[in-house]
Amino acid sequence: MRTPKRTLAIETATEACSVALFEGDQLLAGQHVVLGRGHAERLVPMIEALPDNGKADRILVSLGPGSFTGVRIGIAAARALGLAWGADVLGYPTLSLLATMAQNVRADAPIMVCMNGGHGEWFVQSYSLGSNPEGEVQSLSPDEAAAICKHQVIAGNRAQEMTDLLGGQSVALNILPDARKTYLLRETHLTTNLAPIYGRGPDAKLPVG
């Protein structure tokens, strides 16, 4: 794979929608907005507002877990732009971006990432120093998530709730993933496999037999 001159980053897995354009590791332009909903309507105009309409040699896109719709919108846009521009398209786990963002603030500490999931559950995953995952992402009830938490620094949009469950003894970093921070990701976080990471099983079940 060629060394990219420009990289477009797309992050749509949560209530935040963000894009960024880099020249090497230098941020040229970016935007981060908390929408809740409406990623499909906002994403393309945000990309078009970047220099050269966001055109890049490489595209990075969040694979989730997070919003089912948001993740698929981001991946579809990345695939389409990659085909149109002849650009390399790589995916990254949303929770890995959060872990690298957190360790950029607290480089001395391992991280528990805790994000809103579905049906009252939280997506959780632990990371050692260097933002290396210590296991697979899990979708757990708040009490189950608190029971497996072994790190003192918790990052994500459910970090404060987790800290409260643990008696306020942890440090909460209430952050959302931001495409403007994707320069923090290492190559080991990136993959050519653009399959969404759902983090939990499907709600619909096939009938037995």
C-alpha cells in the first residue's frame, strides 16, 4: 500500500459526526458536531466543505460498535469515495480511537472504554498502555460492566455513569470519538476489512427449525 499524502477520516458511529483531512499527520481541516441523528444528511456536506472537497489518497472510517445506522452510513460513504478517487480505504474500531484519545491525555494509565450500547447496555473494552486491546468488546448491563472494570481511568460517553457505579473512585473522561484525532491511531489499529463491528448479537432471532 502506498504511503498516503492526504488522508480523509470519517467518524459516524455515535451521536457525534466528524470528518477531518490530513496532510501526513498534519490536520488541514476538520469538523466535529454532536447531532444525535441526521448523519446521512450532514456527512457529505461536511466532507464537501473540506479543502478540495476532502479528496484524499487514503480514507479512514469508523467500523463501530455504535449506532447501527451511523456505522453503515460512514462505511458506505468511505467505500463510494474510495472507488471514485482510487483511494485506499481502511477501517478502525471506534473504541480503539477513544482509547488512543484518552491515553493522549493520560499516557500513564491503562483505559477502560465505556460507551452507550443498545437496550440499556454499554459497550466496554479494556486497553493496556499503548492502546492495545486486552480482550474483545462486550455489550453488558451497567452492573455487569462495573463488575469487570479493572482500570482507574474510564473514557467514553458513559464514563461518568461507570465512575458513579464504582463509588467515584475512578477518573472519568467524558469524550466522544473525533475524526480529528485519528492521527493518534497506529497502523495496528487499521484494517482493510470494512465489516461493521456490532458488538452484540442481532435482536431478531431465526425461528427454531
